[in-house]
Amino acid sequence: MTTLIATGHPLQRAGAWAAAVIAGRDDPGRVSEADLEAVSAAVVADVVAAATTPKDTSRYDWWKVLFALYPNSKATHSKRPSDPNVLRPDIERLFAPDVPEAGPTRPCTFCNTGTTAVWAKSNLPLFDTSKSLNTLPPGVPGWPVCRGCRIAMWALPYGAWVTAGSATVLSCENETAQRDFARRNVRRARRVMHAGFTGVPATARPETVVLAALRDATEGLCATTLWSFKNDNQDPWLRVTRTRRAVPAFLATVDGNAPLRRGWHLLRRSLTRYDAQGRIVAGGEGEAARLLFEAEDGRSRPLLGQLHRLLADTDGAWSAGDREALVGLAFTYAEEVFGMETDLDPVATLIADWIEQGSSPRGRLAEYRNAALNDYKLGTLLVQAYTRLQLEGSKTTLAGPELWRPLIRRQPRAWEQRMLLFAQVSVLLQQRGVAIGAKEADPRQEREIEALAERPAFAADGEDEDEYDGFHDYEMGQA
């Protein structure tokens, strides 16, 4: 019988993969009974150490993680014993093998394995209390949870991207990416235990870790879902974000193309935020990675929208090379991820001609920028540009209404098409030498960007450090 099963439940699955990583196994299904015993001992040692350590030590940060996930447990209760020898038996009992005499055998809530143990909210994040009505069978004082799943649910914070108040787990079609995400987070958890959250980059984000895992995945298509949650007793919440299946193909294309890597590094740099003392308060790497995830509730910034905002800055932000790199990134994303066919040259040429031939190109550019994303305004501007160029006897073939139609109708991807059109127009104008606020390239910054473009675009923090290679080298919880 399989000792540990990675089920479809995102929290249990994340914990099962974390247990496998801690045990030095490639798959949860390969975790043996002896492995499970060793993982259980490591988890118990870490929990007891965190729960009994003084509040002014870095190790206490791991207790904050436990409190965010299991606020009603014996390990996080305000009246928990301060003596490790007193607390340890209570924690060990959580993961002890089933006792047949303890009660009737029921199928595990997660994996259907028979078990006599039942758990409720005190030990299970985002689950109901044993007092809840209409969610549990009559007379059942909690959710049946087998030993393997009990250990997995407390190995969860090792395989999740955690803060002092929340956790983020990954669901992924690709097991390589799932394992890589867990492996990177297990390594990060070790740092948190020994050095506290001050020992890990404050600006890191779980999306960065996911992209690094997807970059290394061997399969070309892979959808991912991030489940971020807070489980305290005051204001618990859950936020779900997803990537599209083609995102790994986009990552591979960018990583294999220097101009696209340049565009990605420019995007990262533009999103980095500093405080008054010059310290980074929002890391551009994480903020850029976040743009590839779409929130279930619709509250997320799309990558194309952010690129449009950057390209719409005509106050001197970008050199010609910078602008072309950002535009290339936008078109690649639209083609790889959305499958869009983006032959916008004729319409872009029409608008660029109209702007260039006006008495005030900057004024016409401002007019176009105001109309670029609105279907009605853009349609009106296109009619105006087409008519004006005809009256002036344009020598080029003008893009007619049949080519505008996909851009000004309210149909799927029309909004993205309008953003890409603006990007194309901005490049054409800059190539023609039309004054749109372009700055001269700074040689020092140019060398810096070129050096960045030689590096991988999607790398999680600390990738160049020694890789964590299994349970037997694992020192969490050891004094």
C-alpha cells in the first residue's frame, strides 16, 4: 500500500511534495514508511523548537508561519508549554500511527485510505471546526485524515512560499515544476528557520519561484494555479491566480532570445521601487513575474497592459533599442500565450503617416494616445487619418476600413490588438526620427542592460547557491 499519496487537494498536494523533497525522493509515491517516520520526526523537532523559542530570536519567525496556518493548534496556542519536553508528546501524537481501538475506521478525506484519526480546524488550514453543521457526517467529530496526509498537511509550510502571515501553494500539470517549486521552498524554509525572514530577500515573490520552475520544466505546455491564503481567526482569506498553458513556451522563447531578454530586464527594472533611503521595497523581478498570473476575481494587472503603460510614456523614458525590445516582448507574449495573429503593419503605417505629416506630430501623438485603447475613439481617429491622408494625396496604399474592423469592434482580444497597435506605431515613429520624447542611449546603462540580457530572464533568488539534495543533509530543527 502506498504510504503517501499526492491528491488533487492543493494544500495536501503541496505538503506531499514537500515531504517527498525532505525525504530525498523524486515523487510522493516513492516515500517509504521509514521515510515518513523520518519526515515526521523532522517536522516535530521543528515545530517544538519554534513553539518554545524566545520571541526575540530569529527561529521564532517559523512559529509565526505555523500560527498563520494552524492558529488553534497545540503548537501555537497562547497557553502552550514553554518546556520542549512537555510540548513534544502532544505534537508527536498528531502524527502517530493510527490506533485501531481509537474508533471506527473511515476513509481519509484526502486520499480515501482507511483511518481512525479525525482532525478539525485546529490542525487543518481552511477547514471547518468540529462544531460545524451540515458539512460532516452525523456523529463525526472532525475530518478523517490518515497518517500520511496528517504529515503532509504539516509539511505544507515547507513546500509553500510563506510569509509571517500567509502561505502560497502551487497546483501544476507538470510534476517536474511541482517538485521544483517544493524544492526551492524547502530550501527557503530552512533559511527562515535559521535566520528568520530577515535572512531571505524581502522583495521575493512566489510567482518568481514558479517561473523559475516552469522554465526548467521539460514539457512545453503547462497550466499552473497559485493558492495564496491566510488562515488566522480574525480575517482569513484565499486568493487564486493562474497562468495560461502556453506560458512555459513564452518563457523558453524569451530565455532563448537576447532582445527579448533585454525587454524583460527593462520591464523588471521599471517595476523596481525604492524608499527614500534607496532600499528596494518592491522587487521588479517579482512584480514582473506577477504580471503573467491572472487572478480568479479579475483583479490583476495584465502583462500587455503594463507594457502599454511603459510605451505610452513619451516623456523621454526609452531609447530606440529599449522601445524595440519592449515592443518585441509584447508581440511575443500575444503570439505565444494568446495565439494572436498580429499583422498590424498596414494600420500602424496609416497612423504613423498621419502623425508624421501633421504640423504638430507631438500633438497628434497625444491625440492618438488618448484614443488608442477606446474602440469608438480609435475608430473616429482612423477615419480622420484616412481621410486627411487621402485629401493630401498620399503616395502609399492606405489601410482601409476592412483592416480596422478587428481593432474597433467589441470582440475577443480587440483590446490587446489596440495595445499592440500602439506599440507598433511608437516603434515606427521612433525609427523615422519623429520626436516622441526618445532619449539618447546612455552608454553606461546600455552596457548594463546588455550584460543583463546575457543572463537568464527567469531565475529564482539564490539559484546560484548549492542545491538542497535531500533529507539526510537537511538540518532544519537541529540545534
